[in-house]
Amino acid sequence: MENLFPEIPAESAGLLTLTRISPETYRAIAPAVKDGALHVDGEAIELNAENSRKVAAAVSRLRRAIPGKTVSRETRSTISAGAR
């Protein structure tokens, strides 16, 4: 797959396939991405398809912490679907 966002390291590409985030959002949450996992609230969530809902929920929490950012409609529906 071609890397459409060259500023995003290949090891973090899983985040792009699991969530729809802009390069701006990625840059804001990049410190939480380490060793193929998203680190949020003391939890390391591996970036893989099995964890897609957990990753989406974690990205949503991180987005809320970004000044001026809002949670996308798609992320809200993913979180709601996971709560069922």
C-alpha cells in the first residue's frame, strides 16, 4: 500500500487503516503510538483488526484532548456500536 502520509512512520500505518484520521490528528496523538500500539490511559492497544473498536474509542478519547477538535460522526457510531 502506498503511504499517502509520508510524515507517518510505516510502523504506525495500522492506525490509519483502523481509523480515519487526518495527518494533523495523527501528529497530535503520535506520542501515544509506540511499538505498534496505541498507549492510552495506561493501556497499550495493539494496532490490529481485532482491536479496531478499542483503537477507535481510544483515538476518540485522545481527540477530545486536542484543543479545537471534535469527535467524528463515524467514531461516535463505532463507539455506540461497541457499547451494544
